[in-house]
Amino acid sequence: MQANEDDMSELTALEARLSPEKPVERHPPGWLTFMPPFIKELWQKGVNFEMDSQKGEFLLKGFYKNGDLRLTVRQEQFIAIDRREKETVIRKFEDLVELNYQWWVASNTKNQYMAPSEPWLDAFLSSKRAKRKVIYVPINDDQDEGSA
């Protein structure tokens, strides 16, 4: 009976993580109080980022093949800098969503897309850049039936 309860709790946790309707509760760190509204918005939308105080940049997680996206401020504008040092002016959250979407599409290998990380998945779904699609695959003899 314990195994079934463990399986159910894992399934519930997975569903909660994948469901755009159930935001994860996060408590903002104290330093966020002193940040510009745009940085606070990133936190509220669930963007995973770190602040590099030595370089004066924010490192945004979850950009495909790009790795961390650097976000800096120059002349009162946010500038996103990708791994190729290409710079993009960011005026709103939607600009980051579009940039991440471009990296996601570019990461397509063998006509298979990796699932976007959150909160980008939620943003792609709500902006109709992506759709949810469920597929079923056979279980091979060498696979554990419980992992399907």
C-alpha cells in the first residue's frame, strides 16, 4: 500500500509542477525590495535567476542551448546578452518570452523539442507559442513498466 501512496504523491507533485494553473509559492528575498519593478516582475512570474553583484548582471536560467542569459542595465535599459554576445533590448517580460522562444525553436534536434522549463512553458502556452500534446509510447522489454 505504501508504494501506491508514494506513486500518487510523486504523480501529484509532477502534475503540480507541470500545471500552469498552479503557481509555486515563493517568498522573495530581502534584496528584491531594492530592485526595479521589472526584476520584481521576473520574480513574481517564477523566473529562476541569480544576481551577479560583481558584474552588475542578472543570470536568467532556462534559455535553451544558450545556457544562462545575462541581463544587464545600460543607459536605463535592460539588455539581454546571449552566449554569442548578441545583445537585445528588453522592454517587457514578453520580450524575454520571445527571446526564449527563439532559443527553444533553435534547439530542435531531430524534430524533437525538449520541454521548456518553467515559467517559460506557462508563458509559451498562454501566448499560444506552444500547445500541450500528449503521446503514448509502447513499453520495451528492457524498460521498467512503472516508468511509463
